[in-house]
Amino acid sequence: MQIYTRLLDIRKNRGAGYIVLIDPDKSSLERNIELAAQAEQEDADCIFIGGSLLSVPIFDELVKQIKNAVKIPVIIFPGGV
């Protein structure tokens, strides 16, 4: 199932979803991975990764490691939009 379809199903069935936003500028790589794993354990429906600055030089590596650490969808949340 595509992520968009999954989120629409969640909205239809429950009225709202539980989405966690991880701002990579606020914590270390290791801490952000821990936060993602905790979000999954707490039954989050998906994880947004992003913020207003995105000044972290390891953003791509962070996304890759979080995707490897959790089974729920990981969505890049654009900053400055």
C-alpha cells in the first residue's frame, strides 16, 4: 500500500493520524534514531523528518538510518514551505 493511501485510510477509519516530526537540527544523529524507534513503539503512524533550516550535513544519512531502524513510513517534511 502506498503511503498516501495508507494515511487516507487512517484518516477515514480513525479521523486522524499520529505523526511524529523529527527535526534533525535539534538533536544528534543517534538521538534522532532513538526518537524514531520510540515513536514506532508508541504506535505512531509515520514519521516526518524535516525542519525550517535543515543545516545538518548528514541529512541523507539520517533518513537512511531511520528508514532502516523502523517499519513505519518515513516522509521528508520540507522546510521553508
